[in-house]
Amino acid sequence: MLDPARFSASAIDSETAAFNAKLEEQLAALPPLYHFPPQVIRQARAAGQGPFGPVVRIDWAQERTIAGPGGPLPIRVFVPQLVTGVYLHLHGGGFVIGSAGQQDPLLAMIATHCAVAVVSVDYRLAPEHPYPAGADDCEAAAKWLAERAPQEFGTTRLVIGGESAGANLAAVTLLRLRDRHGFTGFAAVNLTFGVFDLSLTPSAARWGERNLILSTPIMEWFNEQYVSRERRRDADVSPLYADLSGLPPALFTVGTLDPLLDDSLFMWARWTAAGNAAELALYPGGVHAFTAFPTALGRQANTRILDFIAAAVQN
């Protein structure tokens, strides 16, 4: 059962509260994302001019391409010395920004700690490539991995996951593999502060303009770039509305100060009701993307995620 006390302001530790206050002040001094064309935001962040500084690149990452529905599909691959499984990673960014090359420290940590090869997909982004382009790319990468993992990485043990929009795409990919290809071979799925209802759950719709990485206007802007309003409750866009039966064990990670809180709460409940194993890791005071920040709360969440992935490829 969920403990109501975890949602109380008194449950937020002092370090997290201080970090959140500083973050909110920092973001309030900047123009909102939706004041800029997506291409400008991407270029600035790739050049290290975003609010969180330069992009850190790991020199043992491999740049590869596989066949994709829109042409060669870039993937970024981390192969540790010991490989017991493969983690298919789908990055966040509202379907509009982000890339496979902008979270090397996270992906390298997963590879080495969990003894998995990590394959991160540079799926096509909106608005240049709206729905279903990104989902099509992720499906193609997962199908390639299902077919090629033994030859490429010497294992059949597969885990999939992502953050924010990447968690949405991970769930959509599992559903497509089940329904279109009859494949249910992923051992687990790691869903980190995901968006599962693009029509907006109550916590997202009621959040308002307060910017803690996300706000209601920012989420609406992302969704407008990605998909038409009339399709936002399609199961292939918002997997909260899908038949979720026959899916692998899931770990849902979310903070209580994330506008997408309800997305994880609702999806965890529906995942469980569909007969699947599901864990909900709820972190008092965690904002959207809190696992990327240097706080004890972020480290605690990352440790649980790493342990979940490692256990999935060893069982």
C-alpha cells in the first residue's frame, strides 16, 4: 500500500528541499522552452549552453547505425567487459529534444554496474518527424535487438527502459512487439518518471506554470509538436489506455513533486491490475528528472534502478 505520509511536505529531506528551491529560482530566470524553436534548443544543449552545462561524452561508447523505417537509425552502444544481458534505452525530452549522446555517464554506469550492453536509440524527433516516427524507430531497434542480440552481444537476456518520453516509448515498444510481432521476450522494463497519458493526467493538467523542469504549458508544447490532440488517447500514443496484459515486470520511479506523478501512479496500478509484476518507487520531493541531479535522493533512486536491471538479467 502507498503510505500517505510520503506525499507530505514534511517527508522531503532538507537537501532535496534546498536543491528544489535553487532549481526553481534558476529556471524562473530563464525563458520557457516554448519561447524557442526546438532546433534552437537542441543546438544549444548539444553545445553545452543549456541550463545544466556541457554534455559529458564517454570515450568507449560506440556510434553505430542499424536499418530503420526512415533510413539508417543511429544507436549509441556501451559494451562492458562482462555482458550478461542487453539494456535497450530510450531517452527523454518530450519527443522533441534530447539524444542518445546526451546521457553517457548514466548509460556507462548502467553498463558497468549491471554487466549489460547498453543500446541507446537516436529516434527521430518532432516536429520534423511527428508521431509515429519516433515510436516506429524504437520498434525497429527493439525488433533488431530481439533478432540480433545473440550474435551481437552473446546473450538473449533483454531489458528495456527510458525516462519521461522514453518511458512512454518503452511501453509502446513492448506493446507493439507483443501485438505486431508476437514477441514477449523482454525480461523487465524500467519506467522512470514516464508520461503515459498525453491528454494529461490530473497532476499534469493541474500543475500550472510552476517550472520544476516541467510545467503544464511545457508539457502541452511538447505534445503539440508530437501528435494531434484528437489522437492523444490512442493506446499507441498514450499506453495508459492500452491492454497491458502479458507484459514484463516493471519498475516505476517517480518523485512526488513531478507533474507526471499521476502518470506513474495510474500506470503502475493498471500494470498490476493486468496481472503483471510491478514495483512503485516513490521519492518525496523528487522533481522531474531528479535522478540526473547530484543529490542523495537521486543516488538512492539510481541505486534501485541499477539493482532492478541487474537482477532482471541474472534471474
